Amino acid sequence: AQSVTQPDIHITVSEGASLELRCNYSYGATPYLFWYVQSPGQGLQLLLKYFSGDTLVQGIKGFEAEFKRSQSSFNLRKPSVHWSDAAEYFCAVGANGAGSSNTGKLIFGQGTTLQVKP
Amino acid sequence: DAGVTQSPTHLIKTRGQQVTLRCSPKSGHDTVSWYQQALGQGPQFIFQYYEEEERQRGNFPDRFSGHQFPNYSSELNVNALLLGDSALYLCASSDLGGLGNDEQFFGPGTRLTVL
């Protein structure tokens, strides 16, 4: 069965420091992978996505993620964190239907709460 | 473009009652998915509607049902509410048009509290 694991429930970094949020997935075929961010009282906003091609994906707000098939990982990174980055981050895998297309069903990890120290 | 809108924002019900949540998709989108997000958890897929039919369903009991209207808006109905149904209910819309890789846009959610 498809699943997503985010090993870190809570992470605290200092403003200006680098950030890496971990995500591991379980899936038999080539996955569709996503990172979403959720601020308090807000819905989910897509940061970036990987479908195929270049394994290093650039997203919004200065985030990037690297797909590593050998490690079944899709870790999110940012070189310098800003206080406004404090939020909940979710990794998700898209459930594939016939022909390896994305059916639109997303399976989410438990989330990582990011706290930014001034 | 208003994006995905959901109503109401908050709702308080008692056990055994029924509730209806509403979602209007982003302009141009034809597919609506519903997710349940319990406190401290990631969203869980409930079901997806396309062309006014339930296209796929997650592991939720029949107490959870839905509907999609010709204008692509959608409702989520939950009968015989349980305390465990307390959660944030998220609606997401996309332009899947059957099968595709398009991004899903999420609404702000409806916070349901069951007492």
C-alpha cells in the first residue's frame, strides 16, 4: 500500500539557518510527489511537485526538493529560513491509476511543524 | 478568481446529528475531492467527484456521502455524527478532466466540532 512517512514531527531552526524536512514514501511505481504548506487557519498551499524528469525540483518561496529513488525520499530544503516560514509542512504522494496517471487522490504524511527562532 | 471556497467556516454539532458542508471549486475546475484532517494529522482522502459521480473513495464509512452539482460545486454529508468526526474538512479542486496530473487547489476548510 502507498504510504508517506515524515520522521520529524517538530523542527526548530533559527532564522537564516538552512532547513531540510524529510519525507519517505512507499510506492511500487514512479510516484507523483508533492510538498504542501499549511499556515494556521489556512488551507494547503502547494510548494512544489515532482512528476518526472529532473530530480531536483524548484518551488515557490525559495524551496526545493530532491527525488531520490534509491532512498525512496523526497526531502524539502531551503537555504535560509525566514520567520514567515513557520507553518505545518506536508509531504504527499499521488495515487496512480491506469496508465500511471495521477488520479488526483493524495496520500499525506503526518506533517512536520516548523518553528523559527528569531 | 476567488479560488476554492468552503462554507461554513466553523460548525458545532452534537452526536447523532447530520451535517452538510459545501464547496465551490476554483473557476475552470471540474473535479472536487474531500479530505478529513484530524488534529495533529495529515489530511485523509474521503472521496472525489467528477461529472457528478463519485469517482473514487477512501476508507470512510457510508455515513459519509457527497454530491456534485452541474456547476461543479459539491457537498459533503455526514450522518449520525460521532465524536471522532471532529476535524477540519478540506475541499480540493482540480481540472483532472478524467485522468491527469494537474495541481489540486485547497480551500480553507470547515472546522467541525462534535459534542
